[in-house]
Amino acid sequence: MTLYRSTDAADTMNSVAMLITAYCQQNGVDPETLNGFLQLSQQQSRADGPQEDDRAHLAGLLGQTAPADAGELGSVRMLYGRGQREAAGAQQPEDSPEVLFTMACLHGLRAKLCDDIGSLDRFPPKVAAMARRVAEALEVPEPATA
């Protein structure tokens, strides 16, 4: 359900971007400028599924070994390293309220998606308590069918 809602949110944000683009076009903004703002090189279709760089970023975040081709592909190596740095920066959640909140959200989401709230016991008490609240908040009723 969470993945479903996140893709809906992505679609909504894409619609907003296209409305703003149409407005800019209507008001004479240079097409090259628009293409730069739209960051077309970063566009990825969800239909293609996760790519190697997505998997590499996740591996870095989770402390897993780098994908075999990480040395060959610069973007894969870069995103693996970014994941490692992000994970290292999040090791002490008590030092920063923002980090504590982010960790609680991520762990609460994972626990909810995996239906394993008990796994939160292995985290520091503040993280675990907040992650439990996040997981409880994700108890969203199914949307009504029309």
C-alpha cells in the first residue's frame, strides 16, 4: 500500500511539473532552459523497474557489498558511495533530531512493509519508539472502491 501511495505522489508531482512547464512555454521561456529545469537526463520510467544504480545506492545504505559491476560503471560506484556516506551519517540519531526522525521513518516503514514491528527492538530506544509511532501511523484504511 505504501508503494502504491508513493507512486501516486510521484504521478501528482509529475503533473505539477508539466503544468508549470506548460505555463512557462506559454510565456516564452526558452525550450533549452526548460529542458535543463526538467532534468530530462534523470527521468526514469517506473515500468523499467529499479536499475543497477538504484540497487547500488540501496546496498551502500544497508552496508552490503558493492555490486560486482560497481567498479565499471561510474554512476553505480558513485551511488554506492553516496549510500555508504548517508548510512555513516545516520549512525548516531540521538545527535540530530532530523537524523532521528529520518531513521525512525525509514525503520518504521520497513517494519510495517515487512510486517515485523518486533524488529524495531534492536534499535536505540528513542529510534524504536518513534519508528513504532511511524509504523502505527501507516495503518491507512484501504481506499473506497467506486
